[in-house]
Amino acid sequence: MAAKFFIGRTGRRQSETRPFMPRLMVLLVMFVSPAIGQDIRGMEVCTAEKQMERRTSCLQADVEYLQQALLKLDREMHDKSAAADRDLEEARAEIAALKSKIAQLDSALAQIKAKAEPTNGKK
């Protein structure tokens, strides 16, 4: 289906589908804006301050807060990574122990089969 055209206020031909675009933009803004406008707990709104000294100290407090938050997250991630490394090493050690146990059982089974074969041939 071809797009139909009409002459707009400017005297140019415009597509009839064009009024759909503003609606689409409104929907897009509605879904995107909550993610953009979220507040961070502990952060102050520094733009409300009129005096430059107070605004500067507010921004410094926000920077310090963010640095502390980053350090906390860094420590948490380091701890999680160290715990995962320990778990991985334990799993590797367990796998090695299980492999050696399987090798022992395979050799014991081979010995049992070797002992059982000569008795089967004598009958």
C-alpha cells in the first residue's frame, strides 16, 4: 500500500503517516525518561544551591559519596571473585581426586578381569 500524501500548512506534500511520529516519540519518551530521571540515594541536588561555595561543597560531597560507593562495590566484587576462585580451586581438586579414584577402579577392574579370564578358559 503506497503512502498517501496531502498538502500541509507549508504548501508541501506530507505523508499521512507523519502524525504517527509524534505519538511514537511521546511513547518513547515515556518509557525512557524514568530510567534517566532516577535519583541516587545519598546524592544531593546541587543545582538548587545559589551560592557558589555551597554548590561546590555539595558537589564535593556528592563526589565523595560516589567514590565511597565505588570503593564498596570494588571490595564486594573482589570478595566475590576471591570466593569464586576458592570454589573453583576446590572443584578442580575434587575433580583430580575423582579422576585418580576412577583410574584406581579401572586398574582394579582390569586385574579382576585378568584373573577371571584364565579360569574361564580352563573350563
